Amino acid sequence: MKKLSAKYETVPVVFWSLISTILPYLFSFLKISIVWRVGLVFMIINVIISYHVGKIIKQNQLSRLWLLILPSIFCVAILFKFANYNLLFGLVYLIFEIFGYMSKQMYR
């Protein structure tokens, strides 16, 4: 049973990365204004998701390279439809993933 659970430890990281990538397109499809889309999705929801992904990576003891998955997928997906300044959010998400990864060691 241990081998089976070890095989699927990365699924939550990929799932949340895809959710954070699909949300901007979903909000765009629903004709939500750019200000709300950037403010709500990019700054609030995706930051929470990236912090959560950092905690998942730490909890499942995955390689630190998994921290690059969410920002990379997000930046590639954003290139096709949204403005180039949105690529900076990939860096923001990486920072919040690192905060989630180091959540217990922040002040030591």
C-alpha cells in the first residue's frame, strides 16, 4: 500500500496548479472585468492556492523542484491570452509557495 500512496503524492500539486491556471480563463469566459479578475483571481485566490501547494510539497516531502511547477504552468498559460505584466504573478506565486514550504521555519 505504501508504494501506491507514494505514486500519487504529486497529484494534489498538479491538480492545484491546473486549477490556478484555469481560473483566469474561466473568469474571462464569464465576462468578469479585468480589475476583478486580476484582483480576485490573481491576487487572492491564486496566492492562497500557491501557499497551499507549498505546504503540500513540504507535507509530502517532495523535491524542491516541485515548487517550480505552479509558476511555470501559470506563466505558459498566461502567455496566450493575457497581458505580459501578468507573468510577474508567476514570481509572486513562487514566493508564496516558498512561504508555504517554510511555514514552520519562518522565524527560526
